[in-house]
Amino acid sequence: MYNLTSISIFLIANRYIASSWQLEKEQCRRACEFDHASCQGVSAAVATMPLINEFSIQLYSVREEMARDYVGVLKKLSKIGYTGVEFAGYGGLSANEMKKILDDLNLKAIGTHVGPQILKENLDEELEYSSAIGVSYIILPHYSGLKDRDSILRMADFVAPVAEKITKAGMRFAYHNHNMEFLKDNGEYLLDIFYANTDPSTVYAELDLFWIAFAGVDPLAYMKKHAKRTKLLHIKQIKDYESKKCVDLNEGVIDFKEIIEIGKEIGVEHYILEQEEFEIDPFISVKNGIDYILSL
């Protein structure tokens, strides 16, 4: 006969083996078949589990602090509870130095933002560095001059060989949107045109939810529209559709609980805080951010 303690141990162990919330609920149901008296307590425990157990941060969020003390900021973010980082520069550290720091702090290199010039002129060096520190995704964070179909098709042409080479090197390529990709040409969003003209097996989406909302588009609906491509989400909050101000995660109109629930269904791999404006100490804000997300 199972008791509450054994059932709880079983659930906790499996929580780290399979991150699927739906699987955990099914495990609870099966366990309760053996001990109905314990079922209520186990169900309550499952109900309080966070939707996700890992949360990352785009280091651009604390760019000014990192300029003063790059390694010290990584230490702070690890202590706060972040499990992964997305780079926006490497602070002058060698790949070996960076890898040791990440390992010591138990931080995963989930991605890196790399500008078009580096991808064009120094891709081999970037691939070598990223591979050495364990990067999963190399992300193009912007592309200038986007205004119509011709310009977005030029970006698609630029991206195709880059993405293929990154894929062959054992990593993945993704594109990070802003709001200009939601300009329309002949009734189509530029970003939709981009996806329609790139290979879904080599070009993935890092959707920035703030910029989607900023453009007046429903972030949740857009995620669903490109479910198969969406592997990374920038968890960034917009205060409202009038001020369009970037605020702490618990202070705006984007429903992150629903976003993460759908993200888990469609196969999102990484949820990444990015914040560009702060009304209080940035470290307090990013601590509030992870606490909020892990409370959902």
C-alpha cells in the first residue's frame, strides 16, 4: 500500500525526469488509485507546482551592470535563481574562461544574440566560441532596413546559408523580432513572409512578446500561428497598449500563465526574461520577475 510520503517522493523524483505538467497530473491520478485517502494532499501538492522549473535571462537586461562587473553579475543572477543565460556579448572572456564560470555557477548557455555583421564576417569564430561554451541557439537579434516584402526577402536570403551552417555545427538558428516585422505588405506581416521563405528545419523563432504586443498583435495568437517554429520566448511585459511601456512581469497586460501553458503544449524550449526599462533597482526587478514566473 502506498502512503503520502512515498507518493510525494515518487512525484518529486519524476518532476526532474519529465518536465511536463500534464504528465505529473497523470502520475498523481495513478498514485491516487492506490491510496484514495492521500489523494487530496497529493493533488494539492501538484496544484502548487510551478508551470516551469527553469527560467533564463537575456543579459542585455543588465547591460550597464555587466559593463561594470561581468562575472559578478553572473554570480548574482545564479544566486537569484536563474538557470540559464542568453548572451549579448561575452565581456572579453575566452571560451574556456566562460565555460568554467558557467559550470561553477550552474548556468546553461541557452542562447546568444549575434549581430548580422558578425554572422557575415566572423561566423566560424562565433561557432567555435558558442560550441565551446555549450550554446544551444545562435540568434539574430535584429536586421536593419525592414520595411516591405523586398527587404524581408533580402533578410531571408541572408539567413538561409547562416542557419544551415549553424545547424551543421550542431546548434540551432533563431530570429528575434521587434515591432517592425509586423508592418504589412499586401496584407501580410513581414515576419510571416520571412517564415514562408525560410526552411522551418533550420530557422526557428524567438518571439519577443513585448514587441508583438507593441505592434498591436495578440502574442498568444501569434505563438499558436507559428507553433512549430517557436522554440524561444522573450518573457517581457507591456504595461498597456496606450503607454506601451516595458514594466515588471507582474505589472502589465500579457497573461504569462496562459503563455507558458500554451508554450508547453507547442514545444517551447526556453523562457527568457528580457527587460529594457526599470523603475527600481534592476536586480530587484529581475528577482521579482523570476519569483513571479515560478509562482504561476
